[in-house]
Amino acid sequence: MAANTLATEGVTARERSSLQGSAPQTSDAASSQGSGGASAMVAMTQRELASLFYSPIAYVVGFIFLVVTGYIFVTDTLEPGSEASMRSLFEWMAYLLVFAVPILTMRSVAEEFSSGAIEMLMTAPVSDGAVILGKFFGTLLFYIALLATTIPHLILMTVYAQPIFSVVLVSYLGMILLGALFISVGLFASSCTRHQLLSAIIAIAILSLLTFGADRLAERGGTLAIRSFGAYVNILGHFSDFAKGILDTGSLIFFVSGTVFFLFLATKVLESRRWR
Amino acid sequence: MIQVKNLTKAYGPHLAVDNISFRVEEGEIVGFLGPNGAGKSTTMRILTCFMPATSGSATVAGYDVFTQSMEVRRRIGYLPEGNPIYPEMRVREFLNFRGKLRGMGRPEREAAIKRVTDRCWLGEFIDRPIGQLSKGMRQRVGLADALLHDPPVLILDEPTVGLDPTQIRETRKLISDLARRHTIILSSHILPEVEATCQRMIIIAGGKIRASGPISEVRERIKGVSRLIAEIKGPKAEVESAVRKISGVKTVDGAAVEGWNRLRIETDGHDVRENVAEVAAKNNWPLRELRLEVGSLEEYFVQITAEAMAERKRYTAAVA
């Protein structure tokens, strides 16, 4: 066998049975190494979060976020007579996030492709879904850390007024849901291309359509059906419920299903790129 | 351990891998040899489940690379070409990440990192960012990653490319050491590399297997095309015709060098040195040199790849 193992003939029955026979033996060793699903996803989450903290772009986004939220808070919320809630701040921030989140997520998958690191990732026992989910949670954690920088504003507000905490909590929940949906759109865009800038543009385009575009459609649509469609897909419309402190199940479902939908798309795109 | 059957990979109309089949037994170390763009990396990427084949099948350790991809991935340590690893991570951090990706628990991971950093001489670089390391060091990090989970199969794409001579020697030695415990496929476009480390070689060019077998066997095959060089003093025409008459001699090509006839004799594979000496002695022609010029693997390799190029050119012309 040794000399002619390169023979191009088919496998004999004996060889085939010996090959199959050897398989279960080794699978014990594999199961001791874990399923590769959950722990791999946690590893991806940690790595994504760490890579955001390494990346100068994340700091730039963070800096702009802080400056803008601080400015809006001081000039708008902190004015005498204004509402003691995070509403106006968060509604302004939602606009900002249409541009900020795509910049956070643009390198996420695109860079793995452009650097070639995707090859190491996709030849490890990790499913495509775990890769995307890991990246999603990593970016979401970074986003939540950014969001947490508004807590001092909240504390300051309690000094001068009595905000209703349930309202504040719902508005924070809304911000997290909004971020999750934006991040999933960003990841989808990032998995479509190896060019970071292109990925940011795709994500901004999709998010603009689902916010400003849908808003316009809701106002100026030709028929009632078009107008109500525009109103339904308008992310900011659903978000304003949360910002006001209204916990609407329909809007909750909208955000969760939208996020799942784009994460699913991102996974499918990643999968399909193997075939190219 | 590895079995590839009628594997084909097409990128549009271009066939990167064209119906190749081979087997690798457990514990073997096999070298893929071929020029750049021959289909080596594509074959490796299919074996490591990075991309699916257009047709044909491949199994690793009894698992199909397409339908049982996760099982295959658990059993393979892969060093991709160009070794792309995250430059911002530190070596320990990177290996830790890779261990977690493979589902290894903390104690197991720590032991594995210790083992592979010792093996790949990475000890003193363990806390350095990968981006600051030289190409050779990065290559070692990639190798350490491939060994981390102690896989039965190692697939190494151009493991010594970009290394300096000392590092090349060290890496070759490491690979030879590893061969005892792992089944290894490595690729190279440098022939001495495959000669030095592998037991068997597969020469690929233009997506097809051109030659394969144990190194010694391939070398034996090359001997068939070897030439005899003889320098004999005597009348040119007579010397040449006398030598030509020896059985087994195919062509004789003579040239005058300092009053001697320098003959290049091609044979059908027989060693005719004795007969040439006899002819010279019988005719009282002085003989001052008689040697076998063994065709180098290099020449053979060049010849094979040139054929592949010509074939591809004909094919493209036919398609157009």
C-alpha cells in the first residue's frame, strides 16, 4: 500500500469500512473539546469587544458620541422648563446613530476578509452563525458601554428634577433595542464586502431608508397603504414610543424580529461567500 | 487518513483543481509541489473546509469535508498561506482566543499554549503584539496555532515562505519531528524543501497531478532521462558511430573540446558506461572522462510544469 497509495482508483470495501470504523473512535476526543458553539461564540464576543477597544475608529466614534450627547444634554434637556426625561437626548442620539453605528461595525466582518483572517476563522470548528452572533454581542457590549456614559447626565438630572424612573428605564431599553437593530444592519453590510468604507455606506444607506426614507414615505406616500407601510418600517417611529416611556409590544417585536432578520441575512451572506 | 477522489474546483470557466485523486496514510508526510497557481492552496482549502469543491469528494479521518465539516475541522491544524493573524493581538492572547474557539477549557488551554510555545520557540515572544513580530516569528505563531489542539492532521500551506535560512532549517526540523505524531500535508514551490522533509511528493501543475510517489521513486523515474558524458580522443565520425552502435544508446551528440570528442549520450535508461569504456579500449582511443549526469529533480519539475503551461495554453486557445 505504501508505495502506491496515490493510486487514483476508488477505495476498496475494506478500506472504506476501516475508515468508517476509525471515525467513532476519534469523535470521543472531539466531544471532550466541547461543541464549539457556545464557547466559540463567547470567544468571538470577547475578541470583537477587545478589537473595538484596540481600534482608533471606535475611540473617534466614542468621542463624537460623548461630545454630541453632552452638548444636547446641556443645551436642550438642562434648560429650565424642559421635560425631566432622556427623551429629547435619545431622539437626537437616534439620528446620530444612523451614521455612528455603521462606522463602528464597518470593519467587523469586512476586515476578516480583507486581511485573510477569515480563512483561519472558518477552518476552526465554529459555525458561521456563532461568528456573526459573537461579533453582534461584542459590538453590542461596546455600544452599551457608550450608552452608559449618559448615566452621569441622568444623575445630574435627578439633582434638579424628579425623572420618572420607569420612563427612563424604558427609554434605555429602547436605546439598546435600537442599537441592536442598527448593529445587525451594520454587520449584514460588513459581511457583504471586503471594503470597510463600502460596508459603512451600505449600512448608512439601509438605515437611512428605514428611518428618514420611511418617514418621508409615511408623510408623502401616494396611497394610504404606502403611507402606513412607511410608518410601519420607520425605525425612529417605533423608537419614539420607547423614548416617551411607552413599552409597546408591537414595537418590541419590531426591533427584536428586525435584529434577528438582519443577523440571519448576515449569516447567510457569510455562508454564501464560501461558494465564491 | 486523507482521501481525495476526483476533486474538481472551478472558478467560472477556469479549473483551479482538475479531477485530482490521492490518498495519504496515517503518519505520512506528503509534499505538494507545484508552481504558484498550480492548485495547491485550493486543494488545501477544500480539505480544510474553507471552500467547497465543485465536484468530487474528500474525507479526512473518515469524515467528509463537506457534510461533516465540523468533525473535520476539529481534526485539522491548518496554517494558511500568508498566515493572516490579527496584528493587534499579543501572542498569548491570540493562542488563548484560538483555544477558546476550539472549545478548550482554561487548564487545557494553558497547558496547550505552554506546549506549543515551547515547540515553536515562542517563549520569549509570548507577550509581544503579533504586529511587531518578524515574518518568521509570525509564521511560528501560525504553526503554534495549528498545533494547539494537537490535531491528528496538519495542513501547512507554504510553511517556510518568507523565512531566513536558519529559520527554514529549524522549521523543517520541527516538521520532521512532528511527522511522528501527525499526518502532514505541506505545500511548497521549492523542490529541495519537499525533498528534505517529505516521504512522498505530489507534483501538481495546472490543477492536475503530474507525478507522485515516494521521493526516491520519483528520483528513480528521473534517472530514466539521465545522460552520459564521455570524452574520447579519436576520429570524430568513427567514435560517434561506434558509440551509437552500443545497444541502449538513443542519441549521441558530439562536440570537439581541446582536441577531444565530448559526447553527450542519451540512453533508454540502461547504464552503458561499461560498454562505452569497452569500445574505447578496443579501438585504442584514450578515454578521459565518463560520467552519468543525473537529471535533477529541478529539471524534471521544470519540464513537467512547462508541459502543464503548454497544455493550458492550448486549452485556452481551443476555448477562444
